[in-house]
Amino acid sequence: MFRPLPLPALSALFALLALPALFASPASAVQQYSYKVLEQKPQARNTFVQGLEIVDGQLYVSSGLYGKSRLERRNFASGKLDTARSLDPRLFGEGLTVMGDRLYQLTWRARLLLVYNKQDLAGIERMQIPGEGWGMTNDGEQLIYSDGSDRLYFLNPAQHRITRALHVTEDGKPVNRLNELEWVDGRIWANIWQSERIVIIDPGDGKVEGSINLQGLLPATERRPGTDVLNGIARDPADGGLWVTGKNWPWLYRIELQPTNATDDIH
């Protein structure tokens, strides 16, 4: 015959059943963003942007393609060219970053990291890296670069050594084709190649915390033969402005993020 449990026993049973709920980690949804354009600056249409960074009022740009790859420094306010360096025609320029008194520029398939003096962009050394080079940024202590996979690599340039590899996931799934990178307020922003999306990554565990849909940023009327994909992220330390662009785009855009639901319209 069924006998009801006494109240103390019932309380113990309910407490036991509640344990999994108490200790389970709730799934954290990825914050979705659209955008608002606040400002735009002209850019030469033949700039195949692979790397972008703003430091001390100067805009540093790495452009790609064999035989056309360059490193440029421009006055960010005026756009006037200050210094430029052409790469060996056998090298395909990729991401760049400035850390301390040095500038670092990746190459695509040559497995080389080019190191320059920040002051005059004179070459200092070439550093070997495993695999391809895509995008690059830094956290103030180490270089961080992508190779087109779902991994980001932390590199100690003084020791010429990779200290760790970070696997990037979104809702538990790997995020591939990580491209141009930027360090923004303790997070890594990454372009996803061949998409109109930027993801915001926690550098500790590699989880994507935010997704920015930049669909329609470059109007159809501005596109020409040779206009390529979204690529290029730069944060202006002077005012916190967030600038984005693309390969062979005529504009740099300063954007403001707009939190949204995935089904909301893009502005």
C-alpha cells in the first residue's frame, strides 16, 4: 500500500531534486546588434584592406594582393598620406597591429610576421609563424592573430613564441573564418570572412558574447566591379569611436552599436 512520505523526508527529496538546477550553468544568449552610422571618411577605392588601426591620431592600413601589398600611415583627421612601404611582390599583406614602439604586419601564406619601427616604418626583422596569417591585434602584452580557422593565437614577440591557442565558439559551435581583429574594451572583435558580421569574443574562454550584423553598410549604389567584402576594424583611443570598412570600399564608417533581437530590422 502507498504510504505518503513524512514532511521532513519530502523536504529532503525536493532539495535533492533541485540540486541540478542550482548547479547548472544557464546558457548565455549571444547579444545581437545592428548599427547606426555616425560618420564616414573617404578611402581610396583601390585599398584592399587587410588590417586597420588608429594610434596617436594616425591611421595605419595594411593592404593585400600579390604585387600590390602596402603598409601605409595617414593622418586620421585629414587622410593625408604620411609614410608608405611596399611589400616584396611575393608577399601578400594581411592584418597589422601597433604595440609599443613597433608595428607588426602579417603575411598570408609566406608564414612571416614583418616587424617595423613605429616611428619611421623601417623594417626591423622577419619572424616565422606556423600556418597562414589573417588578422592581428594585441592586448598590450601579447600579439593576437587569426589564421582563418576557429582559433586565435597569442604570441610573445620578444620570445618568438606562441603562448596559447584560443578556440572560438558561438552557442557551443566553432566559429571559422576569423579574419581582421581589434581589441576593444577587453574583448576581441573579429570580422567573419565573406560575411557582413563581426563577433565579440571573450579572450578568456573564446565564447562569442555579441554578434554585429552590418548588412547594408556599404550601399549598393557605392559598389563597383572589384568591390569586395567587409574587412577592417579600428577603435580610436582618442574618443572611443568604432570604425569599420571593407576591401576596395570608398568609405570608412564610424558606427554605434544598437542592441536588437535577431528578428529586428537592420538600420
